[in-house]
Amino acid sequence: MGYGNDSISHCNGQIPFAFYDRCCYDRIMTKRIHFPLTTAQQRQLVFETWEATGDVMLACRTAHVSRRTFYYWKPRFITGGYAALVSFASAAPKHPARTDAAIEGQIVALRTVNRRPIVLYDR
């Protein structure tokens, strides 16, 4: 029952050894690699190097950032300069479909007037 080289123990001996790579490839490749966020110094360095040389790849290699990061920050740099590279965009949740405050007040007022007990179960 899977003690030899003919099967793999994690597959309960059901899959032959030849299919091990295919069996485990999906499980291994679904793990995501964590890349830390860039620092303000890295972003400043990448754009200083880019302005001095005009070479995106050299600038990215110098600051240890990807080209995708460069092109993500480029519009902010063009519109706001180095000051725009200091902080990230707000990660606060945005509620575009939120109910108007006046309507929320009316609902709260009606709920306090017409208070009914909450029934968790019927007997």
C-alpha cells in the first residue's frame, strides 16, 4: 500500500510515481509569493534614475522594483512629482451605494418607535 517507489504516500497510494509531478503541480503553484510594498525611497530612486537615464529597465533594476510597479506609479509622479510618491492611495472602504444619511435617520426613528422584540425561534 504505497511503500515502494511505485506510488506516493500523500495520494494514499492511488497515483503512480510517474504522475507525482502532475498531481502536486497545481497544489504547489497555487501558493502566492509575497512581495513587500515599495518604500517611498525606492519609488523616489526609480524615478530619479529614470529621469537621469531615460531607461525604465535600468531604473527598475537600480531600485529593485518591477516594471509593473514603475508604470503603476508613473501617472502619480507625472501629475504630482516626488511629493505624490510619498503615500499610497487610501485603503479605506468606499461605500458608493450607501443609503443617504437623512433616510438612515428616518429608519432609526421608526425602529425606535415601533420596537418589536426579536424572536429567535418559534415555539
